[in-house]
Amino acid sequence: MGKMIFLSFLFIGYNFCQTMNPDLIIKNAKNTFSIVKDYSVDATVKIEANFIKVPDMNVKIFFKQPDKVHIQSQEFALLPKTGLNYSPSSIFYGKYSSFYVKEDTIDGAKTYVVKIIPLEDNGDVILTTLWIDKSQFVIRKIESSTKTNGTFTILLNYNFLTNKYPLPVFMKFSFDVNRMNLVPRGEDFRRNEVKNIRGNILVTYSNYKVNKGIPDTIFDFHHK
């Protein structure tokens, strides 16, 4: 009897997950971000890694749909590009398979948890898990496993009282220090020391300028 009850609950839980349509959840997140055609924003970047001391940096980030990103900074070469090059639309770019996992809470916000598996082999990402806000349909958290850069996590905070657009005011990017190649070449002893150590990049955004029109030349090769 106990086994039958367990199987009944398992069946009910399976059916509940199946009723949640991951493609519809992702579509709502896409529609939310689609109102942003382009933007520029000032950002202050702080690196947290025990083995290296880097002063806080000021950068300017440009974005244009569907996936154009350009960062202006003299110090940008020191940063893992995977973090600052993030844009929500880049996650949904290309063919993928998705499935619903569960509901969860991130910083007090109720979210849907959805996994995305890219169906094309030309990218670095193998699997991405998204925590999508149930009411605002913005992405609250991202966890991605990659072929070359290990696993990284992105946490995003928003302030809809001061910014009507679905753009974050703060991002925390956590990454595998050794896999991100922040250690200078030739310093093998330092590479061994930082193996399996996680680091963080904290980004605070300000002075958003949204849908003002950004020329494509900003994203040309000679600007990068």
C-alpha cells in the first residue's frame, strides 16, 4: 500500500511538471526583454579573487538586438569576457531544447526554473539553468556549464521603481578562476594555487539610456 501511495504522488508530481510549458515561460521572458531595442549603460566593476588585486573599474556597455554587445574600457582585457558580454537574448539565440524543473525563490522573488540544452555544437555552453521571475518574467539567476570555462553563475537584481525597463541594476558573476584564464601565462605555480577556486565579478549599473538608437559601427571589429 505504501508503495502504491508513493507511486501515486510521483505520478501526480510528474504530471504537474508536464503541465508547466517551458517554451511558454521562455517566450514570456523573451517578450519582456524585446521592448529593449538597444541601450548604453555605465558600469562599475569589482573583482573578488584572493590571488589578484585589481582596482575597481569603470566601463561603458553598449547593447543592440538581437545579440550585439560592446564594452568600452582600457582595462577590459583583464576581465573574463563571458561575464560582461552577457545579454538575455544571447541565451535564446539559436536552436535549443527546454524543459521545466520546478519553482524556486530567489531573493524573495518566486521563479520558474527551466533548463535549456543547445542543439548546435558550435557554441561553448552545454547546459543552462534559468530562474525566471513568475510575475515580471525577468531572469533572476543563470547557471551555465561550458566546454572550456567550467561552470559560471549569474545573479541579477532589478529596481522597477527607478527603471521601467527589464534591465538589472546589479549583477554578481561567479566563475572558476583557473578556467577563466585570469592567471598570467607562464605562472604555472600560481595556476596550481588557484585551481578550483571560485571568483566573483560584481557589476553595478547606472545611467541607462534605452532605445535611443545606437549605430552599428559601435560594434565593428575596430571598436572592440
